[in-house]
Amino acid sequence: MNMDPCQVLILAADGPLRAGLEETLLRLGHRVWAHHSPGAHEPPREGQVVLLDLRERDEDWRPMAAALCADERPLLVVSDRPRLLMGKLSARPAGMVLLAGAESDGGYRVALRLCEALRRRRSAPPEPVLATL
């Protein structure tokens, strides 16, 4: 099953890990924007999904934590181990998907499908609730 291309904002430190993420997502047919701004308090508005790479450190992204919690886009977190920032982000209304372990194209496909489902759920009109007494 093919997935429609997704627009992904990558928040990651400059370097080979971010370059690898960009290459993988582009190869899978997605459009990407990469951003690294230590100390920034808000993420850029580009993208339908935000991908936060915490494999190296999460300190750079702590100033942005409140804005990421309030952001209406689904969040995909890539991490190699538990991080304090993940606990803060796990209760965000727009949802969070955690991708941990060995990276693979299949893992990114599934994670982005979940993010797309979260995005559609938030943009869909609320369904009426029917009750019978």
C-alpha cells in the first residue's frame, strides 16, 4: 500500500544523523525541511508532521518543549534511549509516535502512516455521539 507524500519538518542537530534522516525521507518520497536552532522557542511552521531527532541530545530542544506540546501537528520522535523531553511531549493533544531501535525504511513508513492518521483525526469534523436512553 503506497502512502501519499508527507511534508516533514526535521528538528535535528547538524551532522550525519540528520543527513541520513533527510536522505531516507526523500528516498521514501516525502518532502523535508531540516531545522537546527539551539535555543529557539518555537518550531518553524513548515511541514504537516514534525520529526524530532533525540538520538544525540535533547538539551538543544528543551527551550522549544512548550511550543512542541502545543503544536497541532503530529510529532514523530526518533530516539535511541529514554529522554526526559519525551515524557513532557507524550501527552500532547496532537499525538506523538516514538520510533526507537534499528532504523529501517519500513519503520519510517509505519511511523509516518501513524502520524498521518493522527493528522487526519485532528482535521476531521467531530463525529456526533448518539445515546439511547
